Amino acid sequence: MGYDVGLRPERGNVKKYKEFLKGHNFKEYPSKKEGGQVATFYFFEHKDFLSVTGFHATIYQCDESKSGYEIHFRATYSASYHDVFVVNSALRDGRKMFGGHSYGDYGKNRYIPLEENDESTPLSRGLSFVYQKTHSGIDRVLHSIPESVLKPLKRTGDNDHFVDYLESIADPTRYLYSALVPYAVSAVEYFFTQVFQILLKYDPSCQLKVENYSKKVDLKDVILISRGEKTIEAVIAGEYSFQNLKSINKAFNQWFGVDIKQILYKKKKVNTGFLIIDKRMEEIIEFRHGVIHRFEVDEYLKKNDLIAIFKTVKIVFETISSELEKKYSITIERD
């Protein structure tokens, strides 16, 4: 489900259509020439997180168009106000330049409706982007975790410990479950690293701190910054480890006065039990270190245990996001 609109021009040719799309900041990328497809483009505005999903634009051969072609625009419903505005502008300008008509879900020569009041900010859009990306990545893993390759063994209550032992030594899927835990921790690291850099850039109270940043910066980083290949926010983030809660808490406390450990010191229900989130996250991170650094595997880790780990991470994202919404009076969009 998403946005599907197109332009069927009366005149012009493929070369002019390509120039037209590039003039609206669409970038061409390689694609298979099949199903009448001639060329494919993509729009995404990285500055200030103006785009969320961006828009695809494809030039097709089309018998219903007088020119023999159509320009089709497609995106998910997560596309931002700016994404939609750019496509509406392209449709309007395309009709003026090439004639013809636009079409789509909203009728002939009708544009995609825009929200009347876009109250988003670079900060809210950035945090929304990070939340949605990490949340979506975890959901995809959750939906693809395989069941055990063993048929369930009969349990009588008295033999549960013995059955657990047999399954632990005979079920190779347990190795995969353990191997997926680092992905959960990687999501946590990415989330906090990106949120930290976004806050550094867009929290007004931090601007003076960033300007007065006086630690030694490697010449290599200076060169990358001058080329636009690295940001000062990324350099500052490099001073901290985002693989443990103590260091994460130190970073957020020093720069924003946000106590991550205090925020996560909450009892939440995960699966059928209750747990303290920050304590459980420390255990999950230590589990990850065991897999990565010591090649340790927990043969007793079952599918439901792994699901509980990913659910815990999702609770972390939701809890932190809710607190940041309150602190900055913003709305973080969830899919």
C-alpha cells in the first residue's frame, strides 16, 4: 500500500523525461529493462531528514499515452510531507512542459493530498527515521525466526529438565537463536548512536557545547569533515561506546542531561513475565559479548526466549522515544 500516481505526456521523448526528473533532483540508478520499463529514478532528500522513504519514478512505455510513454511515481504511505510536495510539483510541472494528464488513486489531474499543517521539525523527523528503521528491522527478524527443527518431545512434568537437556544437545536451531542476539544489540547501538548525533545537531541548548568542543581531532577526521564525508557530531559520538548502558548514559547525561539508566529502570511485561528493562538489557549486551568475543552459545535459548530479547529492545526504543517526545515537545512518528 502506498502512493501511486503518474503522468502521461502528449509530447517529449525519453531524453527530455530524464532531464526533467533530474531537474527535480531525482537520481537515475541502474535497473532491469523489463515490462516496458525504460529508466528508473529515485528521490531522497537527506538534509534535515526532509525525506522519510523518498519516491521512485519510472519511465515506462505506454500505449495509452500520446507520447508512447508515462512517468510513474511510487512510494509507501510513510513518505514525508516534503516527498509528497516534490512529487506533486513534478506532476504539475510535467503537465505544463509536456502536456497530457496525470492519473492515480486520487483521480485524473488530481494531486496527492498534503496535510494542512506539517508540524514536524528536523529533530522530530530524524528521531522518527531512526525509530522506524530500527523497529522495522527487528520486526522483520521476529517474523522470520524459524521453529525448532526437532519434533517436540513428550513432557510429563517430572522429566522436563531431562527433555530440556536432550533438546539443548540435539537442536541445532539453538545456535541460530544465539547468533541472532548480536543483531538485537546492534539495533540498540545504532539507535543510541544515531539519536545522540541527531540531538547534538538539533538540540538548541547543545549548539554552544558543540562550538566549544575542544578535544583533539585526528587529521583524518578533519579531512573527512572538510569533504562532507563525516560530521562533527559523528566525531563527538566516537568518544563514547554505545555498546554498554554505562557509556550510553554518560554520553546522554553529559550532553543533554538525559539519564538513560533512570528512564529504563522500569518494570515491564515481556511475554509472560515482568522484568526491569535496564537490568535485562545489560544481560542481553553481555550475552552478545559472549557470542562475539568468546564464541559462546546458549543451547538452552529457545525461540520464545529470543523473541523476548527482541521485544525488550523494542520496549527500549519506545520508552526512550516517549521520554524524548516529552522533553522536546515533539511527535516521533511510528509506523
